[in-house]
Amino acid sequence: MYKDYIEWMKIKKEINNSNLRPLWYRERDIWMCNLGENMGFEEDGKGKKFVRPVLVLKKFNRNFCIAISLSSINREGKYYYSFNGKSGKISTALLSQIRCIDSLRLRHKMGKVSQKTFIQIKQKIKETLNL
């Protein structure tokens, strides 16, 4: 599969130089995020801006957090956790796609998962990672 790293690097440079960080974001938030064009089986962003939704799992400070990629495709198995969003649509947390990100990558807030769903996702991650 062809990967357009040159186009991603242009966008990545713009994002890094913009210094436009969200004024606020919290754990449990779902944000559209510039994940970019990545290596191998790492989850890529989509479209011209290389974006996809992520769930903020842990906020360390205004600049840095741990996030997990989300998909609108209902997937089953050990490395997936599907849940109903507030809009009634299914979202799937890709449990193997946890990563640290700079908040510069966060574009706009899309919503928030319930406390119950958030606890279930964190439990599933612990089981998956054998923590």
C-alpha cells in the first residue's frame, strides 16, 4: 500500500509550527486528531489532513496525553472494544493502538464517552496488556 509521507510531512510541519493547542481537553473526551501517515500496521489518519478520532485516556498536562484510536467499523476480538456513542452509532476502540500524543495533534472535540464506558475500556486495556 502506498503511503504519502511527503504530504504528511508538510501537514506535520504546519501543525508543529502553529503552536495552536486546545485550551482544554480532558480524559474521556473524543477528539478528531491528526494521527498522520504511519509505519506498517500503526493506525493512520484518513483524508487530506490525516485525521481520525481518538479517545483521551490519560492527560498528563496541557501539552501531552495518552490516546487510543477509534474506528466507526464494528470489530470483535481480543484487541477491540465496541461501544455505543451518544449519537447511537457504534465506535470501536482499537486496543492495540494506544499512543502518546502531543496536544498539537488535537483538532476539535467530537464528544465524550460515559464514565461507565471509559472504565470498561480501561479494564479491557489492562486485560489486553496483562497489567
